[in-house]
Amino acid sequence: MNKKTKKYIKRLFQASVVFICIIFLVTLAKLADALTDTDAQVQKIAGEVTVQIYSKAPREDAKFEPAGSGVIIPSVEKNTHYVVTTKHVAYSRGEYLVKTFDGTEHEITKSEDVMELSELDLSWLKFTSRENYGAVELGDSQNLETGDSIYIGGWPFNNNDNFQVVRGVMRKKNLSKSDGYSISYKARTENGMSGGPVLDTNGHLMGIHGKSPTLYQLGISINTFIENASLSWVKICNEGKPSLEMSLALAKKVGDGWETKGWYKVEPQSCKPLLAIGGDYKGKVYYYAYNSEGGYWGDGPKKFCIDKSAPYFRTEKRKNCEKENLERVQMDELEVYPGMEPYTLVN
């Protein structure tokens, strides 16, 4: 092989190396662009559905202070919005402000608008607004695998009220930690992001961020919330006359007493989901409903004395209802379970 041939081969090899490097760099650039597009898409979704939550101590001179984050979930009620967060951010004995992405502050002062889930570090809040706020799409946390990219949205305390989304890597699922914590991941979260959403690359809600105990973070899977919050487990529907509104009450045995909810108004030809009613209604519950024309639904095993004129439904275990100017009713039994069909009451 002469010098001229060797020189030609050397140049050909160098050109090939340069060409391969260019192809490699172009591929990396395209991959980076794709990741950036995903990041931007998820960040946009997170920004629209993540809220900042403020709490106020129970004293006269108290002011609202940042407490953490939350995420808006779907609602079927007009002008009613639900926010899921952790119980250590918002619990039932407090007043709260929910600040949405547009800067609007929605004050929550009624105790029935803050609901907790027993044995879980989860709660949710209800606020009303005519604004059509977006809601996150609920995912299935069982689809998460080790190494998957996840995103956590929230409002860090030390970031001058600036919203933040951090990218992380899925670590484990189906954990059995206290307070319902069941997924772990690695991400650089900050104080103030507790209660914020854990999203997958499609922007679907996979969990609620809650703790950073050591080198990794912990969240509660959205499946855990759905299984325990009676989310869309049952809808009680008023399929009666178009002009007749229904008043609905629910009761559940809790320890030696009863937990009751009502009266709730169910418009004609519409349904009331248990999420809207609130409470940890799972398993056996009792219901009673009536309308203004004397129609009623309830002829079951549980007998109570009630006052229909009172704004709130209360059960009274009395032997003689008439002496107390109360009406005796019998509440029907209803077994609530995941995936059940809407329960319809017809005039």
C-alpha cells in the first residue's frame, strides 16, 4: 500500500468518524427536544391544576399563612371544585384559602367543605367559583414502573410564591407505609410542595406528594385515594318529576354513634355523587329522601326521629318522636362498593 492510498484511507476514516458524530449529536438533540416538549406539556398541565393552600390559626389576630399545595380533581357539580391535598396541610378544624393559577383566592370557612380520610394522610377541600377551572385527569398508579419519569408540582415556601415543577424518577410502588404512603421516588422537592400532584409523562395524576424522609420522597397513590374516598363509587340520582327537587340524607354507623350528612338537594333529572356529599362512605350506609309533594324514599330497618324543618339532618334515637314534635322515618340500607352503578330514586 503506497502513501497516497494510506492517506486516502485515513481521510475516509476521519470523515466517517465526523459523520457518525454528527448523526449522534443530531439524535441527541432530537431526544432532548422530545424530552423538553414532554416537560413543557406536563408543566403546563401541572400549572393549571395545582393550587397553593393557606391556613389560619384559630385566633382573632391570625392571618392566612402558606400551608402547602393541592391539586384540582374532576367534579360533576356546576361551579363546584374539589382539591385533594395531604391532611397535614389541611384538616377539618381550620380555615383555608385556595389560590388558583390565575391568582384568585377562594376562602373556605365551613367545616363541611374540608373532609378527611381516616387512617390516611389525605384530605380534600371544596370551593365554589363560576370560573371554569381545569381538573387533572386521574391515572392508574399501578402503571408506574421503576425508572419511569414523574413530575411533582407545588408552591415552595422559600421561592417567593413561584410555582415549581420538578422532575423525578419512580422508585417503588405498593409500599405499606403508615398513613397510606405507598409510592416512592427520587426528586428534589422542597418544603411547601406537600399535597401537590405526582404526574406521569402524560400529565395524569398518579399520586399526592407528601414526605421527604431520607434520600427519597414518598407519596400516596391516586388509587389509594379512589379506593377510600368513595370517588364515583355511587351516584344517587333523582329521576322523578322534572319540577321536584329531592332532599337527601345519609347516615353511617361509626363506633357507638352515627355520622350523618344532609340535607342535600338533588335537582330533578340529576345525580349527587358521594364525593360531593363527603365523608368516608364505604360499605354499609343508610339513606332517606323526600320531596315537597310528600314522596319519600326510606322504608328500611333503621328508625330515627328527624326534624325536616331543620337546615341540617340529625338523627335522634327516641322512643316517642311525636312528643318531641319530630317525625319518625325508616332509613333504607345501601351497600357502597367500587364500580357500582348509579343508584336511582324514582317518584
